[in-house]
Amino acid sequence: MDQERDQRMLLWLVALGFFMQTLDATIVNTALPVMARSLGESPLRMQSVVVAYSLTMAMLIPATGWVADRFGTRRVYVGAIVLFVIGSVLCALASSLTMLVAARVVQGAGGAMLLPVGRLVVLRTFPRERFLQAMSFVAIPGLVGPLIGPTLGGWLVEVASWHWIFLINVPVGVIGALATLRYMPVPAPVSTGRFDLAGYLLLAFGMVAMSLALDGLSGLGLRQASVLLLMIFGLASLTAYWLHALRRPDPLFSPRLFQVGSLRIGLLGNLFSRLGSSCMPFLIPLLMQVVMGYSPAQAGMMMLPVALASMSMKRITTPLIMRHGYRRVLTVNTLLVGLTMASFALVSPGQPVVINVLQLALFGAVNSMQFTAMNTLTLKDLDPINASSGNSLLSMVQMLAMGMGVAAAGAVLAAFTAHFGMDGVQTLQTFRATFASMALITMASAAIFWQLDARDSVAAAANPEQEVEAG
């Protein structure tokens, strides 16, 4: 009975960490305009607050497995919670955009370890026949976080201040750290090989350089020559990592993974389709508050249809894939995601609320199907030996695409702002052009999924929900 109780508490503990991570990834979006006014910045240049968090997580995910094995899962999990709380406090104390971005890096460093390490603890604690059930329980907060995050963020901004969207993490983190020390088992020693530090540095630098190049087009004010140099160095670093991995027996991510066709297409499709769609949680609250006159709380409430429609599509996705196959579902659905994004280029301040709700619900539905189908396609053909590495690579690509998507949207928004101006109708035109441009990026990625084998469909569609929490 005591063991059963401890295992149940362990699941709640891992679920709490996942909830903190997903909540903080979405709660900031509705508060960005208010934060911009408080810090003396333009609300159209606040994307670096989101990019810093996502990019830091993408950088650290490849190292989490080795760090957990080297220092122990319980010790690393407690450290992750403490680091996340420290970053949250620093965010609340920030008096400038630069300080806030730096604090988000600290917060992202803690958040990057919460889910991977928590999932590793569950994997080592629960027998294989109970692992899927356990992870399904842990996944629920991952769906609840995005559901309440925008609404809670808008409400806190109005009744208190934007600082409280970070300070609420403090009591939750303290409870989580104490519960970890009480209920998380002390792991048995695990032998660890040498960490591929050279490969990690090449990979991390490449990701940072590419993301900063995109963000530099808008948020950092870099000149075009600096942006070009960052992109060249980033591409060179990623190329160097590939060559390094080819000759190393134990690289972070083996190039042999890309011999699996479904993983290769799934990763590329994840990257490029998310470059477009990942900007929507950033752009929509900005549009509603800057152009349509919504309050932060109202803008947060308007994001509820996205989350509710997303949750409702989980059971529909599996039968569709089983019937039509990955190639057809992903190609058509990618185009639908782009079309729903493009529909926001038609919005106007006097538009009926019911139309806004319908647009948001449709986007949430097709975007949810996209994530589930892409994730399961990527991992479905991996053997047990490569499953862990493939899952980590997918998680890294997801977080990288989220950060780069917001950075790309910020760059496009800045370019159209310079073209149209920032007064009244001009701001509306800026947002319309940005939505249309990001929709085209998403729709173009449909060509990647069309490269799937037409016969590649149903048999491997088993348990698509298994990886939903990674989406």
C-alpha cells in the first residue's frame, strides 16, 4: 500500500512539473502588451520574451538525459524546480526588457529539465505494462496548462500586475521541491559514458545563432550584415555537428536516425510547419489587444476556443489516420492549418465575436490534429534502441521551431510595420500581412509531407495519443 501511494504521489509530482512548464509557456502571451508598456517597449517587439524561453529549452533538452544519469534524477529534478522558481522571481523583478529576457533564460533552463527528467523517473519506476497509463495521467496537466494559461495571465494582469504571472510559480515550486525530496525515489547508480561536449556545443551554437539571426531582424535591432553573419555561422556550426556525428561512435543524435524515412520527413515537417503555426499564440493576443481593443482578460478568454477544440480533436485524429493514412491526412491538414491562419488576415475591429470564436476553434482543431499526426509519424518506426534518442531529437526540434516561429513572426511584423506604419489602419494592415505571410510558410510545408510513401499509413498509427504530451 505504501509503495502504491508513493507511486501515485510520484505521478502527481511529475504532472505538477509538466503543468508548471506548459502553463508558463502560454501565460505570458496575453500579458505582453501590458509588460511592454511597463518596460517602455513597443508591444510589437516583445517576441524575445517568448523566444528566450523556448530556445533555452531547445538547447538544454539534448543534455538532460546525461545530466540526470550523472547526478541522479531526484537531485536534478529538485534543481530544475529551484532554478525555475529563481528564474520566475528574477522575471518579476526585471525592470527592463534585457533583464526580463535574461531571467527567461534562467527560467527556461529549469523548465527544460522538468518533463524529460520526470518522464525518465516514471520510466524507471513503473513496469512497462503500466508506463503508457502513467504517462497518459502525466499528460493531462500538459493539456490543462495551455487551456487556462492565457485566461489566467489576462486576469492576473488586470486584478494585480504582470509580475504575478511569474510570482505564482513560487509557492507551487516550493511545494514541488519538498514533495520531490519526500516522494521521488533515490535512483540506483547509472553508468554514464563521456558526454559529447564538442557535439553539444556545435549543436547549441547553431541553434542559438539561427534563432538570434531571426530575432535580430526585429527585436535586437541588428544590422543586415550581422544577421547574415549569424546565419552563416549557425549553418556552418550545424554542418560541423553533422560531420562530427558521422565519425563519433556515440554522438548526441546519430545520423543513422535519418535513415528512417518517417522520422526524417516527420522532423522536417515538424520544423517547417511549426515555423508558421507556432507564432499564433503570440500574434493572436497582440492582435486582439493592440488592434481590436480587447482587455488582457478578454484576450485570454478568447484563447479558450483554441484549447477546447484542441482537446476535442484527440479522439478523432486516430480514426482519420487509420482510414486515410499519414500522407493524405498531413498534406491536407497542413493546408487547412495554413488556411485557418490566413483567415485572420480578414479580421476587423467591428467583426462579430462569434466569427472570432469560430476562427479560433477551427484553428485549434486542425492544429491539434497536425501535432498528433506529426509526432506519431516521427516516432512510429523507431526501434527500441533508437526510441529514446529519437524522442529527445523530436522534443528539441519542437522547442526550436516554437522559438524560431515566434522570432520569424516578429521579424515579419517588424518589416511590415516599417512598410505600413503604426497608426490605426496601418497597424491592422501590418497584422493582416503578417498572418498571410506566416500562413504561406505553413502551407508550403505540405510539400514535405507529400513525400511520404503513399502506402505509409495505418498499421503504425497505433496509440497516437502516446506522444501527444510532447506536442
